[in-house]
Amino acid sequence: MRTIVAVSVVLVVLSFALSVLSANVTYDHRAVVIDGKRRVLISGSIHYPRSTPEMWPDLIQKSKDGGLDVIETYVFWNLHEPVQNQYDFEGRKDLVKFVKLVGEAGMYVHLRIGPYVCAEWNYGGFPIWLHFIPGIELRTDNEPFKKEMQKFTAKIVDMMKQEKLYASQGGPIILSQIENEYGNVNSAYGAAVKPYIKWPASMATSLDTGVPWVMCQQSDAPDPVGKILQFQSIAVPLTSLMLTFLNIDTSRGTLQINTCNGFYCDQFTPNSDKKPKMWTENWTGWFLSFGGAVPYRPVEDLAFSVARFFQRGGTFQNYYMYHGGTNFDRSSGGPFIATSYDYDAPIDEYGIVRQRKWGHLKDLHKAIKLCEEALIATDPTSTSLGPNLEAHVYKTGSGACAAFLSNVGTTSDATVNFNGNSYQLPAWSVSILPDCKNVVLNTAKVNSQVMTANYRIQSVDDSVAVQAVQSTWSWINEPVGISNSNAIVKPGLLEQISTTADHSDYLWYSTSIGVQGKAGSPVLHVNSLGHGLHAFINGKLAGSAFGNSGNAKVALEKPITLLPGKNTIDLLSLTVGLQNYGAFYDKTGAGITGPVKLKGTKNGTDIDLSSNSWTYQIGLKGEDLGLSDGSSSQWVSNSALPKNQPLTWYKCAAITTFDAPAGSDPTALDMTGLGKGEAWVNGQSIGRYWPTNIAPQSGCSDSCNFRGPFSSSKCLKNCGKPSQKLYHVPRAWTKPSGNTLVLFEEIGGDPTLISFGTREQGSLCSHVSESHPPPVDMWDSYAKTGIKSGPVLQLECPLPDQTISSINFASFGTPRGACGTYSHGRCSSPRALAIVQKACIGSKSCRIGLSAEKFGDPCKGVAKSLAVEATCA
Ligand code: GAL
């Protein structure tokens, strides 16, 4: 007995000492459990290399302010181990710094190591050198692959452990992921699937992180083996040391949680009732492809999907992406993934909160957290309130009660009876009732303000506007064809990725053909696996062809002119981001694999050049010379600036430099005027540009009906315009003056037409109707006083030192239009403008209740709303 007491005392003392330093993370049927407490966790994806370290603290703070508890990131293997055994964790690759910053902000981290990540990232995150390991097969039961995957995973886990970043060590990492959506493709891998999928599961758990691992979209993720902790029955929080002492092996005991990815995951159930219902990717929009229109997802639908998930038993939800950012360098996957990875995320590519999205989700997170006590205590009970209408109730023994009422119908609003009260439920919406009585939020009723953005455009060479524009540019012509003495000669056509090892987007294929007698005019026919090619005959561009994101393959057919004697055929094949998704995606290949033919030569026959002797050059001469940093002595500016000429390097310089726009607003280069290529600012690649790749003319809608299931092609904008004309230039990469901009223009363009766009905030607007619930943050005062407020319109200037300087529009009645285009409707109160001006001007923020007493009733019996547009200064 004495021993038991002594052991218990030691355990309790140890528990207190260690609980200060470390958190014990596990899970049960309802939730992720941190230090013995089930948690409702709201998470968001921010990929560290898609912004700069200078942006990280602000992005993390904005995530926290938006109501997130967790930041999720992938780990990008090819970024950290570009050459086998040579690691890089500097600058944008400083994973440890990123994780620490999240921890310092008081948030948790979900580290999705993968190391296959998909993510619209080059080659899905795999280093290209894997491809060259003899006998390797990726993502299957293959020893050489497993050896490398284990080595990298262990390396990352060790790094995190050394820095004490796991929650079990007092750090912020509460979850890790191994593999990524293998379940979506594994049927293609045949018999090797079963042994393979067990392997990462046990390999990962053997690394003893002390926190749970997840496998997303893996319905056969292995079940826990060994001892499983039933946390419901544990009263005292247990630390890792105590668990070791008690011989309870948490890391091995907490094997893989299978989680859901998708636009909706409310119907998902994990593969064991010992695992919580978790959603690792709720796509907040979709990614942009060169040649595609810009996808967006209405916040009413996104909020609906989240509320449905929590309504139906979910307790962990992650936005993919919360900040999408930018695919700098050649990091975008593909093929044809654009440089912007904005994703219509709640924080936009430039790091600015995207309103109304960010604000409405913030309100939603508050509403869900008001239900936390009831949510974690029990499973919901559901009742039908009619066709498409459902109520889910979470009720605890101690009297806490939260309810979610939903209308999943896509056309009709409904009025439902619940607990003796009547509630109006718009189509495709969820109402949240933290006390089972009062609605704190309806997902289709947005209280959040909206902020428009303006662009101030400035020519890149404005700083020297008085000088002749041409004097600010210098250039170097990239030679057509083989210019490198290391070129290789081979019979037949080579696959591109195996040849270049992705050291460059470009591979030259050169051959020649002799013509005897009269010149002919055959058709040049070239087949390529992708992604694009330019054909030069005797040094002149004869034609170009590109694949697209739906079909990367290229078939060029071009009439050409051959001269008597020797004719050179130089084919420049190029990739636009390597494939990142699909079974065996790594084997897709690229480049000119043939046939290459001359059709209809003068004697009427086709000549197949495919098995000719071809000379190959990997990459461009300018890449070898390191032109991208601008320091070469070979730049020339002593004759007319070449325009619309393919294969030209340009350097922008008012003699040697240009000035960046003043201030701290984010900057972007408007590349209109150029064709396709890559751009560098002070030696840093801002990514591939391609403003001449235009989105289809049709398929877009300015306002997309949020009601009904969303898909990646449902809501598109920007039809008929360049898929991407603005390219983010992070502030941290520019200096006030003395910057160097280098461009490699592949197709031909006029660099003097490009300009700097500085993003500045536009107007601040809000539009609230009489049927909106009061703002979520008024719940506390209601809970204390029992006094209910009606709907309230709120405005707040986004920057700390700003106040509302003018009211550009105010209407109480039936106003129409959107922010920037509001107009009065059939009825409007004459008092509205004066009331709003009085309440708001000179203040940082203001709130105006929507009461008919205040505004007068301009049209009795008609549903009214208040719309306001203001300016902050
Ligand atoms: C998922 C994948 C992510 C990302 C997403 C689309 O299937 O896991 O990495 O590619 O699709 O943006």
C-alpha cells in the first residue's frame, strides 16, 4: 500500500513538473485529446516556402486573429534535399523557424511530412534524383524507395526533436502526417499496395514523436495496435514520462488516423470508432492553371461545409489553403500550375485578409467554439425537421446544449420548428445555436465587411521617365540551338526529365537535314509528351506549340521552308512544372519522344527524323552564365532594344537599376506586354510568367450561386483574360532603389510595357439585412445580461492608425449592387446617410443597429437591409 502511495505521489509530482513543459497528445472517438482534454480544433494550411520569412509572423497572427488554433504545413522534400544528401534549410526553407513562430504565437502545428505531398508542387515534392536510383519504384513496396523515404522522414523528425518542437517535448507540433492521399490512387499499384501501406504507418510510428500520425484519404489506415488509451477514463493528465513509467506506449499505440480531404466531409466516418472524425483539407477555392480561368469559392458555401462537418460529429477541420501564396522559382507542379497559388484563400496571395471570407469564417469559428463544451462531450443526436431539414443536438449531463439546424436544399428557404421555436433557414445553410435556443450565426448570412483593392500602376522605369525608355533596358540574345561544348550526341529521341534531371525547363534537340537540288516546303511534324516546344529552322522560329493542364501532350504541324544544302532543325522543348498527382505520375515524362517527321517532301514522301543523330543541350546558355542576377558583363544596350524577339534576356535598369514603389503595400509586376518566361528581382526568382496564356472565353460567372454542391469548375472568373498578369514581388526582396530585374523571354514581348502594381486598400463596405443574427461577439453580453440585440452593421478600418474618413454610400431599405457599385433600391430611408456619418466618421470602427425606430420605416412589410460604403484614411 505504501509503495502504491509513494508511486502515486511521485507520479503526481512528475505530472505537474512535466505538464508545464510538455503536452500529451492522443485521441479518442470524439476528438484530438491534448493533456487529457478533448479539443475542437480549427486549422489552416500555410506552406512556408510560398511566402517569405518576413511575411510569416503577420500571416500567423492573421490566422490566429481569424480564429485558428493550428497551422498545417507540408514539408517539401525536393526543397530541402535538392541533391542527394545535401540539405538546405535556409531562408524560405527554414522549417524550424516557421514551426517556432507558430508556437510563439500560441498556436499548434500539424506537420504533414509526406514526403510525397502533391500540393501542386514540382514533382509532388519528390526530389528528381530519386528517379535515377537503380531499381527504384516510387510510392510502392520497393526497398530503394522506402530507404530514401525513411531517411528523409527520420531526418525531419530528428530535426524537430532536437529543437524540442513536438508537443510531447513542450513544442507546438500536435500531429504529423505520413504519405498523402495514397488511398485515392493505390488500386493502380496492385498487390504491392497492402505491404506498402502498412510500412509507412509502422515506419512513422517507430520514430517515436509522441504525437499521433494521420494518413489522409486512406480508408485502410492501420488500426491501433497494442495498448489503446481510453482517455475518457483518465482523470489526471498524463505526461510522456508517466506513460513510459506506466509502460503505456503511446506512440506505437496511436497509429494512423485516417482523415478526409474534399469540398465536403460531413459524410465521412473514420475506419475505427476509436478515431475522431478529422478533415485535413477543406479546399477554400482551387488552384490556378496557366490557360485556365480564376477559381473562387463563395464563403457562404465554405462556411456551410464547415458547419455541416461540426454538425455531424467532426472536431478537427483544416482549410486548404488559409494562405496559398506564390510558387516562386520553378517550384510549381503541374504541368501548367500558375505562379500564383492564391487559392481564393482567406488570406490572399499578398498576405492581405480577403474579406468577406476571412471575417465570416472568423465569426463561424467563434460560433463553433461557443458550442465546444457540448461538442466534445458527446455524439450528436439528429432529427429530421422535414425534407432536406435536419437538427443535430449535442447535450451534456451537466446541462450544456448546442444545436445545428441545417437546410441542405438548394432552392427553397424554409421555416422550421425546433424545441417549440420557429427558425428561418435559407437554402444551403446551417444555423448554429450555442444554447439550443438562440441563433448566433447562419452560414448564408454574412455580417462581415468587405474591402476592395485598388492598384496603383507605375512603370518599372518611372524613376527615369525623363530619359529615353530604351536606355533603361539592356539585353543578351540567347543563341538558337547548341552553344555548349558539353552537348551530348545520341541517336534517337530522348525523354526530357531523364535527360535534364530538371536542372532547367529547357532541352535543345538539334539535328540537320541535307537538301539536294531545289528547296522543298514540307510540313514539320513533332510529337512531344509536353509541355511545350519551339521549332527553329535554320535559326529562325518556325512555330511553337503548347499543351494544357488537361492534356500536356503537344503535336506541332508547321509548313517550313528548306534551303538547298544543309538545314538545321533546332527544337527547344520545355516543361512548365512537373506532374504532381496521379498513380505513377512520376513516370509521365516530358519532351520530344517523337515522331519527328518532315511530311510531304518534294518527292512526296515523309522523312522520319526520329532516329537521326540528335545533339542535346540541357538548359540555356544564359542559365550557365548565371544571367539571372544581372551581374554579367555581357549585357548590351548599344543598339535598338529588341522587341518581340524570342529567346531574349532583358535586364531592367535605369542604367543599372530601378526603384521599387514607396510604402509598405505589397507589390506585383504587371507582365502585360511580355510572352512567356521567368523573372528575377535582385537574383530571386519570382516564378514563371505567361501573360499571353489566356483563360477560355466562357464558363465564368461574376456572381456564382453558392447553393448546391461546389466543384473546382463551378465558380470561375477572369474569362478571356490572361490567367495571370500580376506576379508577386515580395517586399523583402526589393530595396527602395538600386534593384535589378532580369527577364528571360522565350516567345517574344516588349519589356517596356511592364509595370509595377502596388496593391492599396479600396473602400470598406458592409451589407446586413434585418434577418441577420447579431454579431457573434455580442453573444457574451447576451449570455451575461439576457438582453438580445437585433442585427448590427459593423465597420472597422484594417490598419491600426486609420479612421473612417468618409461615408460614400448609405442606404436603409432595399439597396442593390455590390461594394463599389451600391445604388438605392425601390425604398430607402432619407435618414440613413446622416445616421451612418454620425456613428462612424472619425472612429476606427463603428456599429449601427438596424432598427426601424432609428431609420424610420421607408416601406412597411418589406424586408429591409442596410448597405454602407466607407473610406478609411
Ligand atoms: C489534394 C492534395 C493536395 C492538393 C489538393 C488540391 O488532393 O492532397 O496536396 O494537391 O488536392 O489543391
